[in-house]
Amino acid sequence: MIGVLTKHGSEYGVSTMGLAEHVTRLANSGQVDAISLWIDSPGGEAAYIYDCVDAIRAAQEKVPVQAYISDLGASGGYAIACACSRISINEGGSAGCIGTYIAVRDFSGYMNKMGVKTYVIAADGGTFKGMGTFGTELTTDQQDYIKQRANGLNQLFLKTVASGRRMNPDQALKLADGRVHIGAEAQKLGLVDAVCSFESSLQTLAMSAKPRAVKSQFRSSQKEARTMTAATFQELKEALPKASAEFLCEQLGKGADVATAQAAWTANL
């Protein structure tokens, strides 16, 4: 999970909707023993953040899901990390930036200097309709309304942090000042569980997934290996629509069946 978070994704970062779907698909595949979210994100828009949080929590009912913050897990990026059962961070990484804001630019002063006046004429009762239109000034009531929206979204953030980090609401609120905290300080404050390398976090994750992995290996050795039939290129393409042609040909050359190819693609991801 790298870059700015938006609902549908962009060239600058990840789609929270896509992330939720991917985690759900992996957890339901029966081919995955655990999931690690690699996070390097400043956060982004609030849209779909908490739906993604719910999806990760649902996935944890089937497989362990842990987060690793590599350099930056801030704002929405940290909220998503809090949905995981464990958060690790590299020594120089930063975690936190708990809080919510809504930015609205007021160009009315500039437009007045240019001799341009903008009127927003709304239907009766539409006090807040068209607020923030370029060239208009935000009224006090409109500013208060925006503040209420920010507070409402922030309550979801605080709830996510408090439940995910096993804090009481007052503890979460105390940390919600918009600051990030580096490595050991983040651990001291309870924002993360460990300061370590990514490889070390994977070892911890592997330990939590070991019982399931043993069962999977047993089933494979006793049943699936006996009945494995090599898949055709078309079958592989249909089962793994996002896999490259090179990867599909490699699996074809190995005589892999669909389940084996899916497991290999998951490991590749």
C-alpha cells in the first residue's frame, strides 16, 4: 500500500476499494495462511477508508492480518494499519497523524481585487448549497457545518484507533493532535507493537500462521498432490486475469494446476 489513498486509486497511490477487495479475495481463497500489509502512505481522502477497515477485520476471522509500516503510516494509512492485529515499523519510520481536516479555499478577496463578484443563488432553504464556490466567502454558519463534518469523520478515526490498539477513547483522543511519532516513540505510545525489519515482521507473522500452514501442507500432500492435473493456458488466464503472460507461461511449463498457480501468484504479489 504505497502513496496517497483514494477510493478509486490514482497515479499517486492506492485505491482503498481495490485494497479491500484484494484482502477479501486472499482471505477467502483458501490458498493463503496469513496476510501482511506493507504500508508507506501519508493517508489521503476519507472516502472508503473505514469500509476498508471493516474488510480487513472481516478477513482476520479467516487468516491473521498484520501491518508493516515502512517509513510512513500516517492519517488514513495509519487508520488502515489499526485494523490489523499487529503493527510493526522500521526504526526511522513514522506513525500516527491521527485527526481529520477539510480544506476549503476562499478566493473572495482575490476576486474582489480583480473587480469580480460571484453570487450563489440557491433555492429557498438551501443555506449550505453551493458553499465554497470559487470567488465566494464562507459564512460563519458554513464554516461551522464543515467543522461538524470533520468532527463526525474524526469520531470514526478515533473509534478505529481505540479498538485496534486496545485503548480507551480518552487515550486515543490524547494522541489525536495530528503529529506523527518515530519508531521507538511510536511503540512507547502504543501506536505500534514492534520496531523491527520487514523480514522480522514476516517471521512473527509466519509463527502466527503456522497451525493453518501445517493443515494446508497435510491436505496437499495427502490428497491434492495425487489428483493434480496440469491446467491449460486458458484455464490459468481465466483464474488469474491480472497475471502477466510471462508468469502464466512459467506455470504452464511447470505443469501447475490452477490452485498451485494461484498460490504462486499470491506469493509473487
